[in-house]
Amino acid sequence: MTTLRLPPLPTVRDLVKMYRLNAVKQLSQNFLMDEPTIAKIVKKAGKVRDAHVVEIGPGPGGITRAILRKFPEKVIVIEKDTRFRPFLGMLQESYAAVNGKMDVIFDDILKVNMENMFPDEVGRKWTDDCPHIHLIGNLPFNISTPLIIKWLHQISERRGPWTMGRARMALTFQKEVAERLCADVGDAQRCRLSVMAQAWTQPRLKFIIPGNAFVPRPDVDVGVVTFTPLVQPRTSHDFKLFEKITRHVFCYRQKYNIKCIETLFPVELRKQLALMMFGLCEIDPNLISTQLTVEDIDKLCTAYKYLCEKHPEIVNYNFRASNKILRSSMTRDVQVEAAIM
């Protein structure tokens, strides 16, 4: 196999010193300098050779170099901090010298439209193997959770990079967040994020990076998680509905789930409607949130949707706003239904 040899370049560590760059705390920046760890991240991402790769938050370009050495068809890096323009421009020129293609985009990844980022010929049907597209990133801690939620939403609707098929991701998170993403039923770490990730993808915690591999050293270790979108999602419900029910399911982690589901409904009929939901699902209301499977929450979504169709007044109820929206006629209807069940 041909080995890509970029023109000689200063090391990332030397460049950081040369330009006197410090990590910006407000951007949650931590530079990864350990080359074996960087190589391991790229390896765990999958077959990068001849692929289209998007790297999020390249910073001084440590992971970018490891990606380029694998001969990808094209690399697109998205960076918010324009201080890294000389670093990334240097890598872009070096890759162009060996006929490689690399684009540099300076923007906020949470705002970037990735809909038309890849050529049509790269795309595959959702039921086919994953396309040769990889999203890789050492994510700043302050955007990692909102970004993965945004991307899970896009996966559920096959938007963004996922118009091209089941594009895979390899991303870093705080160790605790990484463990939560992959936590199974019954695990104390299981939470809303676990269920959302596992409803549409197969997340896998690949390895832990000790904090001392970063500059400056963060207070926590870091986990590398890969995500492969599922051919058949574990729910057929709309992302926002599924997220709403999941959020309520985990609002009281130590209480029986009946207490969590009750928060979906106005106080006047809270208990009756919650019991009706569990009755429709045939799920034990005295389980706690970490004991529910993705399929259990999918059933709760179906039951909630049914109740909303019968009683549209409850759709916009927000228990934190403590608004009273029930009419007496609806109260009588629910009481009759509860008696029948």
C-alpha cells in the first residue's frame, strides 16, 4: 500500500509555540498532542482511505494530519477559531502538493449546512452498506451534547450528511457523557441521551483518553465514541415527540416512572391519564427510568399520541408553566375512560 508522505512540516507542538497560541477557555479548547492517541482515533473511525472525511474542530491540525496520511479522497475541516488559519492553510497546501483535496471552512459547526457537502456518486441507499463518508472530531465539551442531539435529529429525518446514507461518526466526549451515550438498560448511567442515541444509531465506546494527553489538561478524561446509524430505527415516531417523552421519563431518576409520566398532564387528571398510558402499553408503572428499553419508550410515545388525539387540550401542556387548560367536559371524558379501563 502506498504511504502518503506530506512535505516536511513543523510539529503541532512547535507550531503552537511558534504562534504563541493558548487554548481559549470560552471555546472549551483542549489541544490533543499525543500522536499515538490521535492515530488511534482515526483508526477507530473506520476505513478512511479513499473516503470523504469531515473533521469538526481541527484546531492546530493534529488529527487532520493523521487523516491525511490515510489518503482520503477529500477532507473538509470545519473550525470556528480563525487563529488556526495558518496551521490549516499549511496542511491544505501540503495535501494539494500530493494531489489531495482539502477544504477549510471557518464557521460554527452548529450552524453549518452540510446538506450538499458530498458528490452524488458517494451516496448509497439507507439499506445498503455505509457510504465512504466519515465525520470525525475532537469536540469542545460545550458543544458536544447539543451537536450530537442535532445530528441524531438529522439522522432520524435523513437530512444533512445522512441524505447520502448511513454516514458514520467518531467523536470525543467527556468520559461521563461518552459512558451515558452507550449505557444499557439497568445501567446507573442510562439517561435521555442514551435512549436518543440508541434509538437511531449503534453507539460504541471505543477507548478512554486520559486528560494528560491534552493541552491544557482538562479536569476529566475523554471517551471516543463511534456511531453507526441503524438500518431500521428502533422507533417510528417523530424525533421531537420521542425526545419529549424520553425527557419526561428521565425527569425523576429515582422515582417510579408513573411519577415521571404524570408530568405530561395537568394536575387535575394527572394520575388517571398516566395510568391510562401505562395500561395502553402494558408496561409496569413502578419501574424506574433506567429500566425502560427504547422499545418501552416507543410504546409510551404511541400511547401518548393516542391520548393527544382524543384530548387535543393536553398537547401543549407544560408542567413547569403550571397552566390549567382542562375543561370540565374533558375531565368527565377522562374519568369515564379510566373507569372503563
